[in-house]
Amino acid sequence: MELSRNRYGLKKEVFAMIPASFAAKHLCEISGWRLSNLQLQKLLYLADMNFVGATGERLVDEDFEAWDYGPVLPSLYHRCKSFGSKSVPDVFWGVGSIAGRPEAEMLDTAWENLKSQSPGQLVENTHWDQGAWAKRYVPGAKGVKIATGDMIEEYRRRVQ
């Protein structure tokens, strides 16, 4: 995050999207490396949806896709898929820390609010029938992007 001035000379925060691997590593670290690939995907989606809804800026630099088990970041899925339903170990070589950044704070908040949910509850949460995933989902399809505007709309519906 940095500060810039808008056209009226007022300072505003500018957020930089972070690589999905940085966000994933942070969530894994604060969970004590207890997250499965599925849990990691769902937590990242919910954090990103809340971040974009609150700030107008995306948290991660990759688009989620609407897969059968909910929103997925394909690069992260492929990096972690070999672990199945087991906890993802530190496969984030060379990935730096985002501790202390506003982006990390959003991930910390997501973890605190959602850590008690089972994988099934997280899937149910991201499969909300009024959400962005449900709007874009085509059974069996991959490559169907979840639009940022749909994520913002989902955030607004959830906070009403």
C-alpha cells in the first residue's frame, strides 16, 4: 500500500495486488500449516471478495475460476493438488512475507472469522446461490472466470 493524491489533492490509499502465492503462504503460516488445498482456495476467495468489496481493489493478482468445488485460483490449485485433502506444506519457495501490510490484515481477519468452519462449510459458503461463483458456474467447465464486478456484487449482498 502507498499513498497517492487524487485530483483534489486529497491523500488516498492505493493497494497493490499481491501474487496469489504470497497470499496463500500467509494464510498457511497463520493457520500453522493446517490448511488443505480446498480450504486455502475458499479462504482466499472469501478474503479477496471482502477486500474488493471494501476497497474496490483486488487482493490477489489472479482471477478466480468457477470450478465444481467452488472458486479456484488455477496456479495455486496446480501447485498444491498433489496433497489432496492433506495439509499443504511450505511449497512457496522464494515467496516473501506480506506481514504488516493491509493485504495481510485482510487475510488475518478472514482466518479469524472462518477458521472454525469445516471444509464442507467453506464450500457451502462459497457456493452461495446469490454469489459470484453461482452466477458463473457451468458444471464440469474450467476456465470460466469470476468477474471482479460479480465479487463486488456478492460482497454488497452479503453485508446488507
